[in-house]
Amino acid sequence: MSAGPLRVAVIGLGDIAQKAYLPVLTAEPGLELSVMTRDRAKLDRIGEQYRIARRHTELDGVLAEGLDAAFVHASTRAHVPLVEALLEAGVPVFVDKPLDYSLSGSRKLVERAEAAGLSLMVGFNRRYAPGHVEALEHPRDLILLQKNRSIGPEQARSFVFDDFIHVVDTLRFLAPGAITRTGVRFRAQDGLLHHLVLELSGDGFTALGIMNRLSGSTEEVLELSGQGAKREIVSLGEVIDHTDGRPALRRRGDWISVGWQRGFQQMCGAFLDAVRSGVTLSARDALRTHELCEEIVQQVEAGGGADPVR
């Protein structure tokens, strides 16, 4: 890698790119950014907002300028062709979860990156959130993660791959040993999934992931307990430790950014550091999360483990 600025493209300028990634990347030193979306008005508005001169409506224009790395935040259905084209051009890629709605598409991208010897990283930011990283040092005989919504039921594939995938990946990340058993319970009606419960367990631990799309509240609460201690992490920002029945609360500091608290800054930094140093990042473990999500969808669509709606 040359000593000059890193040429980085942000492809897709939707909600997550605007809220989470652009504030981080535009504050990162040593980057020469370009942005791409087919919406010309949005492209110019965001380009002006962040003073980014390199603006494109097509991928060919991005690649023609030369590129050291790309962040892909386009719609999930566009991931496979975009990531394939970037890998073919020799560009390391960071891509939002999920890689694809199909397991075959996800597997194809991982295999393409491996064959090309290029980094492919998937945006599981909770693996970098400080509260979750600290949780790796806490006793975890029982893990309970609730990530509830009030937006209504959804078809199983989009329910799982767009949203519940974070629950699946977080439980896998926090599991203190090999996962040897899985179980799924759910409630569905008229082809729509209302709530879902995942159990992952192994020697000495159980991890439960819950999502209710009719909960009346949007919340994310992680609880870890064992060996006489319990920790709660609320919305990735508040940490409550319980010892001998006495809770102690730690809140996010006033000057700590949301991007840092939710792990986006550290995650982007890890990808960019790998590009700078020539380290190749593998998406194999992320693929395992996608495989488990596919298993869940297959079970829901088959009707096994359902609680009937009366």
C-alpha cells in the first residue's frame, strides 16, 4: 500500500450509511473518499454536506478513479453484483449485513473473496461495541438477549436476515464454548412471523435470543449471569452490574460518541487498518451466522417449532 491517502468508496447512501458510517469515515484521517448512489439529488446533497468532490452514479466511474477499499451500503439485493465486481477489480470490501438474503449468494461472495485473496468483512458492529467486548470477561452461564420491535410482523426471511441476524451473531460471539445444540420457537400467522426465540447451548451454558415484533417497544437488552454475578447492557450504552443484590449503573459518558458506543468506529478502523497493513480478513465466521439464519428460516417456513396463533 502506498504512503498516500487511502482511496475509499462509500457505495450506497441510505439510512445506515448516513447515520453510522459517513460520520465515522469523514472523520477518519488519511482517507480520500468518493461516494456513489444512483439518486443524483441525494448524491449532491451528501457530497456537499461532507465536502466530498468525487461523486458517482455508476460503479464504473468509481473504479476508473482507482480504489483501495470499498464500503457497500446498498440494498441487500444489490450486494452480490456490487461485491463481485469490486472483488474482480481487486478491491477489499466491507459490506453491511446480510451478505445476501440467500445462503448460496452469501457463500459465493465469501468463496470469491478467498479465491482472490482479498478481505471481505461483514458489518456486525456489536462485536466491537465496548459493552459487548467487556462482556467477554463476565461469567456467562446464561445469556439472554432481547431485541424487540413495535413495527409489526414480517416474512420470515426478511425478519431473520434483516434484523434477527444481529441477535444470532451476538449470541455466537458471546457463547463461552462450543455450541452443540440449537432450538427454535416462533409464532406465525398468515405467512408472517410475530416473534422468534432461539436457544443455543453447550457445555455449561445456555444462550437465548428473543425478538417480538409486536412488543410495543423498541429495545435491546442483553443479560449475562453466572457465578453469583449478573450484568445488563441496555441499548449498548448502559451497563448495570448486580452483585449481592445491589445494582451499579454505568452510563455512556457525555463526550463518548454513539458511533464509538455502538462499535461502528472500531469496526471501520479494524477494516481500514487491515487494508493499510495488507492483512486479509476472512468472512468465514460471518458466513456461519448466515448459515444459522438460513436454518432458522427453513424451520419457520416448514412450521416446526411453531406456537399456533388462535
